[in-house]
Amino acid sequence: MSSSAPTVTVLTPVYNGEQFLAECIKSVLDQTYADWQYLVYDNQSTDRTPDIVREFAAKDSRIKHMRPDEFVDMYANHNRAIAGMPSGTRYCKFVHADDLLYPECLERMVNLAEAYPNVGVVGAFRLSGTRVELDAPFPLGQSAMPGKEAIRRELLHMGWVTGSPSNVLFRAELLRRIPVPFDSRIWHADTETCYRVLLESDLGFEHQILSYTRVHPGAATPFSNTVYSYLSRDGLMLLRYGPSVLSPGEYRSNLWRWVRKYGRWLGRQMVFDSARRKNPKFHEFHRGEIDLLVAEARSEPLVRAVLRGYRRLLRS
């Protein structure tokens, strides 16, 4: 391990983030923990993003402006940022350009990970707009739990702990083992990345609000709410991870409960929700989701057949 490598590499993959980027960078500079390097992966931005990063980098050598020549999709830029981390860095911390880290974020997360070597993902509460979000997976006084149990709890809707990249810290070596850490085919690829890491590690959780997620029209969350992407995500995660973390009975009953819920929900949108029914992006999104679900359900022929039936509810 290189002695000169920072303990933490902070990553901000960004495209045209001038509106909030300066605040984001300042939140990293304000950290009580100082052994970090900050790589801002500028995805060929056409606004003032490059100028903002360069202004900060000129004042602090820990900040680096990375601007690859090729424009790629959002998650490919996340993967590019991971590949660009120094080889000796022990922890990876994302912060999206419209989000913030509170001053003790790195210190608390790193200290927990250092105290529990089997922890691969550290989470914490976050402030999203004006709401405190995420659910503590265990009581105050406990700091870690097996990763498979954390996935199981989420699949069974016993609490949401993984959140988004801005509110978790990864053990870098575990991310590096994954050939493509963020799967661009999956709208909620951040959840899937956490699960892949947690399959072979423990989850740590700090009972503090350590990050801020900004809710604004340009963020991904409003679109997720418009198409209600969380429902199709739940099915995909069940199909992909349920057999590894649930008993066979739990898996079968929860899979079919989800299949029925998804079908009823799609049917109601077609009958009662004119906004979604008339929105071509809604139809396009769920056609793509169903195609991905059908491919994932390769060992579930009846599930595949039912999903193909649901697809016929959607306009081409």
C-alpha cells in the first residue's frame, strides 16, 4: 500500500453542476477529518463546472479536476471515478454535486470502519430536503451487522438503510473487486452496488445525520417519484438477491406478493391516473424495467410470463 495514498478518496461525478457544486466542495473542505483526496469527475460539462473546480483546486492541492475526453452516462462516470482512485486509498466516499456532507461525516464513518474491519459499507441518517431519512438497522450502542442480514431486512421492508451514494462510505478494495460497480442498466444502480458489497461484508451504521440530499427539479428523485421506480426496483432486487439472503419460503412468498402488487399498481395507473397514463416516459420506463425483470427471472418461467402480460398494458 502506498504510504502517500489518502485514507479516503472523495468522489463527485458531475455534469453541469454549477448551481450547487461550490457548496458541495466547501462541505468537503469543512470536514474535521483531513486525510482525504477529492476527485471531481467532470463529464464534459458545458457550464461553469470546470471553472468552479479549478478555483478550489488552486487553493487546496487535495482537490483534483478530472475531465476525461469522452462523455458517458451517469453511472459510467461513477465507475470511471472509482477506477481513478489511488491504489492505496482505503475508503471511497461519494458526494453528488447537489448534496452536502456535514463536518463530522468522514471522521465518524472512517472511525467506525477502522474499528470494524469486516464492515464494507457505512451508512448514517441523512437530511433529504426537510425530512430525516433512513432507518437505523439496530439500536443505539450497536455499530455493525452482517451484510446479508441488512439486505434481507430491506427486501422484507423492515427498514431502508442503504440510501444513496452521498450517504454511504465504501471500503475501497471491495468496490475494486467488482468489474462494473454501477450497472447502468439499473435506474437504482446505487442500491444494487451496496448489495453487491454487502454480500461479502458487514454493514456499519452511524446514528447521526451526516449528509444532506438536496431535493430539486433537476435531481433524479422527482423522476423516480413520477414513474414510481421503487416498485420495479424492489422486484429486481428480490429476483437478484432474494435467493442468497432469504429462506426458500420467504423468497417464493415475497416474490409472488411483489408480482401481484406490481400488476395491480400498473393496472390502476392505466385506469385511474391520467397523468401517468398519458406520459410516454412512464410507459417507456416501465417497458424497459419489465424487459430487465424478465431477463433476471430466467429461472422463474411463470413470473416471466406474467411480466410479459403486464408489458402489454403499456404503450409502445
